[in-house]
Amino acid sequence: MRRRSFLQAGAAASVVGSLPRFALAQQLPYDPKPSAWRTFEITTRVEVLKPQGVSRAWVPLPSVESDYQKVIGNTWSSNGSARLARDGKYGAGMVVSEWSASEKAPVLEVVSSFSTINRATDFGKRNPQIKLDAATDLIPTDGIVRKTAYEITRGKSSDVDKARAIYEWIVDNTQRNPKTRGCGVGDIKAMLETGDLTGKCADLNALFVGLARSVNLPARDVYGLRVARSDFGYRSLGVGSPNVTRAQHCRAEVFLTGYGWVPVDPADVRKVVLEEKPQPTTLADPVVPPVRAKLFGAWEMNWLAYNEAHDVKLPGSSGPAVGFLMYPQAETGKERLDPLDPDNFKYTITAREIKA
């Protein structure tokens, strides 16, 4: 096995046992606040089960360095060639592996370590650097998107009031759809044109981003993965075992004058409504308002941020760009594999918390 590494973590760490299961309802008031940094390690193992000709795989790496996340290091091994690559526009890191047609069992394993800290808006800080994010293929800022955003924000003058109005509108008017594959695709124009405002995080939080941008509020999606349980006891807002293969989650940020980048997550409010109790509940259920109040301005960082990239052209691929890079990707014989199809493309992601 050939092995490449960069920024490899140096200090040895002791492993905390399996992530514990937790109660059906919250045990503490939902109020994420910065406290101590936590360190995690995730292992992503990719297997191409039915290779035909040359095969390739792309595994996203933690690429967000911020006041809420520090990337410690990444290592990888493959029975083909493997290298580090980055998206040219957003800087999203990934490991790219390629196997010749003679390799009948392509395997790639990537280990990433990182530290996170809970995030809450510091209203005492200002960020002078404001850059308006451009439209993307799935998140336009004109037409029905702009029309809807202006209707939502009519009469609102401040950045905070506009952003909050959009957040509350999404919470009130969308629903999480358990039948949506993966995290959704984030085609917000189609959502608004059809009136089907259902989906999952990559749909609902993309809707927030597009509506915010269309009224000149810089906003962006952040694509990532849940890696631990919620410390506040919400089973729907964390993971209950070390296997986090299906725990991908997209969040959003909006830049508000005087406050900088503010975390938001209306999609998780709708997730609590649908999943926190054995049967779906309503926005008025006691488990929902505490989350609704805090997810405009705060994130609980039991979650890894991979990147903020859109319309990603995979290095070495002749296929189309992917709308976002949150799942491992692969192709064989120039055919792109479905990352949600375990019969042809298998991957597992495991997480553990480590302490010095």
C-alpha cells in the first residue's frame, strides 16, 4: 500500500469509547456556547466494488480553518496512486486516488483529525471584510428567488432583521422530507417554482443562502458531517454510534454588518420537528422553540466542516461538476458512481473523539 500524508498529527491521543446513546428529549436547555476545544478523528474507507477500466475516487478533507475549527492533519493509503488536490475556486481539499484497469479491488482509506468548539455570535466584534458571494448553478439570485426574498423582507431595513425574517420564513414554510435521498440537491429555483418546499439540509439551508444573497446579504453553505452526539440530548441533532457514514449535514452562514459571519441552520429546526420524537410533532412542541431560538446565531460543534465549495469539478474526471463536495465520489470506466448506491460504490466513515 502506498501512503501519502500532510500536516500529520504528532501527539499521541487516547481514545474515548463508543459514542453513547442518548435520550429522546433534551436533557439540558439547548444553548451552544464556546467552551473547551474537542478533538476528533474520522476514517473514510472507499471501495469500488465493480471496477471497469480505470477507476478514480475523491474523498473530501476538512478544509475550513476558522475560529470554530482547526484542521490537525490528514493521512491516506491506497492500493493505487493517491494525492492531495484542491478546488481552484474555494480551496476545498480532497484526496484523489486512481487505479489502473488491472486493479480488481480498488481501496482508499483517509484519516482526518480536527478540533472544534461550539459557536455563538459575538455581537461585540466587527469584521471589516465583506464580500458578496456570487450565484451558483443551483443557487441563483434572480427571478423567483429574488422576488420571494423581497416579499419576505419587505419593511425590514437592517441586515439582522432581513436575515432573521428569511430564517423564520424557512422554518415556518418548509418541511423535512424523509424520502429525500441523502441530504438533497439544493435546487432552490425548482423548489420555489414548483411550490415543493420540502427536502433536507442541502435543500432548506441552500434556500436560506439563495434568498439572503438575492437581497444583498452575503451568505454561504458549509458542507460537513456530524461526528458526535448532541450534548443537549437531542437525538436528531447528533449521532448515536461511531458509524457516521450517513451523517452528512449542510449548514449556512450569513454575513451581517457589525457581527461578521453568523451561523444559522433552519434545516435542523425542521429536523427536530420530524425526528426528535417517535412521531412527527409541530413547531409548537416544547422540544422545538429552544432550538429555533438558538440556531439563528449558534452551532453546536459536534460537527465537522469540510468546505464551502459549489459546482466542484473533480480533478482528473471527465464527468460533470458536482453541486457540492460532501460525500466521497468515484467513477469507473469514465462512469460516475452514485455515492448513495452501495451495490456499486461502498464507503464507510467512522468517528471517534480523542483526548491528550
